[in-house]
Amino acid sequence: MGLIRNLARSSTVIRQILIRNNHKIIMARQLHASRTDGVDKNVWVEFTQLAADYKAVNLGQGFPDFSPPKFIQEAFCKAVSGGPIMHQYTRAFGHPPLVRSLAKFFSRIVGHEIDPLEDILVTVGAYQALFCAFQALVNEGDEVIIVEPFFDCYQPMVKMAGGKAVYVPLRPKAASGAVLSSGDWVLSAEELASKFTPRTKAVVINTPNNPIGKVYKTEELQMIADLCIKHDALCISDEVYEWLTYDGAKHVKIASLPGMWERTITVGSAGKTFSATGWKVVHRLCNVFILFTACSFDDLFWSQVGWAISSGHIVKHMKTIHQNTVYHCATAAQEAVAQGFEREYEVFGSPESYFQQLPAMLHLKRNKLASCLESVGLQPIMPQGGYFMIADISSVKVDYNDQSSVDEPNDFRFVKWLTKEKGLATIPVSAFYSPEHSKEFDKYIRFCFVKEDSTLDAAEDILRKWSKGQ
């Protein structure tokens, strides 16, 4: 017994030393869940920090540096000052005014009568809508086909749900002319068909696509739909940039195609829709004093609103995940988004519609950025939609001095060099591809053009000075 007591005392002393010296105790067994293996790195964390460290002009992150439209700001102010009910829980699966507005708005677009209470789940941004979809619908061993390039959360979410990601890339086809379009990037029907197996549970698409800006044509969507129906697979369609299309390109919802409503989960985002990717709202309760600012007062919170729209027999399973994770989304933010959609329903298709005004404005910014890139010897791929543009950097010769990045892909090295040496932040495009295909696409970098003209001008100045100095 004495020996056991001495061992216990020694163990206690060792633990105390560990706590004092390392501020943590190493557990004898594995601490983390295996589902997090290999998904800890995040391109946004790395390059956002790099841009901040070097105080770079940021054309990397996909957020507007201008304000949301006046009507949505006013709707939020009105909601926050609308009495006690706006500061309390609302319906867990979606604020009733919001789900009614979404159902009314999208029913005429999809061509199907959407049930606001059964067919819609309101989430904390599109990110959580995707998370709920994968967690609710993917079983251990299921395969999920992801069309590349893809937003980098898809693969980790599939993995954490126990599924296996299977990849099919969009590839650029040979095209004549000086400027390629994102429409020249195509999905091989044969290659996609070859990826279906008895274990295939779903196909994930993103249209308009981030980062290349491809807007899928109806015939391309029909090809995907035919395969989903043939193999009894679901389709998860990320459509957060649905209102941002250019040059006559038309966004078509795959859920609107015959036989696809019952097997499609359509994901949307209020942040992308109304140019408010992270509403930073500060409020002080002094006779209800509301202030839209970045200053620090009594309470500071973020409000993000997204949604998933699908058949009720699918959404009910996503609701189970939602109620056992976040449970509820900010009431005032949902109320404001509801008012925004009510307004857009009334003016839809007219010049007063923000869904007309925003793409018209971004069309000019897109062309401005493309002209700048061409003038300094970069080859832009003109996007049909979204607010990103990729450019081919293969003609540019750079002497990299940073030995810490010597083993990284070419586009990663170029982006780090451009940020550190020239003060312009972008994003490497190979980060949007699987390891098996990333090498094919490491000659591209991504620029964001949903920025003030002053920001685009600052980027242009950097690029022109660099071009002259080469």
C-alpha cells in the first residue's frame, strides 16, 4: 500500500509540474476525434493572417468593403429597435416571416409550391446549411462526388460525416481569342458518370462557381440531373452567388428540373444576397440607441443568415442536426432579411431591384480588374458569375527568395510573394482542388472584385509598378 501511495504522490507532483511548465496535460490516450485528422489546415486562416501581417491591399477574401443597401440596413435597425420580441428566441427552424418570404419568392423561380414550414431550414449562414446537409444525409462509407474547383469546406464536412469525397474537375477547353471565359471550363459527362458507384449518395455543385465564376447551362445541369436520377443520388447545390451573373448568363436552379425537387438541397446566403457577409452590429440600450459601427460598446455580435430549401422529407433530417447544434439563428437578422425579400419580391425584374443593381455595378468592377490584369501581362479568365476572377500566372517569372515555401505549390508561393513583397493579397486556386488534381491548376490565382473602386485602384497601382519594374 505504501508503494501505491508513493506512486500516487509522484504522479500528482508530475502532473503539477506539467501544469506549471506546459500549461497542459498530455493525455495517455488520443485527445482529439479522428474525424478531425487532416482537416485542420485552412487556407483562409493562413492567408487572411498573412494579408493582415503585411497590411496588404486585400483582393483575397470574398467580402465587400462597401455597405449593404440602405433598405436592408434600415430593416435591421427597425428590427433591433422593434421591442422585446426581436431580442428573444424565434422559431428554431426559421423565423416565420422569413420562411414565408423565402417560400413566396422562390416558389415562382423553382416552379414548385414551397411549404414555408416543411421545405425550408434557416441556418447560421450557408456554411451551417452545408454542415447540416452532410451530417444529416451522409452515412459512414457513403461517397460524395464533388465537382472541382470547390469551396474548401465541402471535403472536410464530408469526411467528418464519415463519407468519402470523390472528385471530378471542371477543365478548360481550348478556345480561340485573347480572353478565356469561365464558360470554357466544362464538366465531362463521361468522367462524371464514371465516378458513380452503388455507394454514391450525393453530388455537390456550386453555381455560379467560386473561384472561376462558371454559371452552369441548363443542358449541363440536365446531364447532372439525369445521372442523379439514374443512380438515385442527391444533389447539394450551393447557389450563394445566384444573383450575380454577367454577359447574358442565366442562373438556373437544378431543383427546377424535372425529377430534381425531391432530391436537391439548394443552399443560399443572405450575406451574399444583400452584400452583408458579416453584419457587425453594436447596440446600447439607452432609450434604444442603435448604432451601425465597428466601435466597441456594450454588446458586440455577428448575425449571419443562410438557408437550405428542399423537399420536406429531406429537410426534416437536417432540422434534427440544426436543433442539436446551433438550435436557433438571430431573430432580428432574420426579420431584416425577411423585409429585404419582401421588397425584392415587389420590385423583382425592375431597375429598382437590388438583384439587378448589384450585378450591374459588379460588371463594371469585373471589367476594370480584367483590363488591369491584362495590362500587366496576366491572363484573366472572365467570370460569368460571382465576384471572383482567376488569372493565369504561368507567363510571369518570379525569383522566390522565401525558402520556407520551397515545397509548396507554385500558386501558393506566388501569392505569398505577392503579399509580402508587393503588398497585394490574393488566393491560390489550387487550394480549391483535391490533392490528386491540384497540380494541374497551380498556375492560377484568385482575385476578388467586390470592392470599392479605391481598393481596386490601389491594387492596380501595385500591379503596374511591379510590371514596370520587371
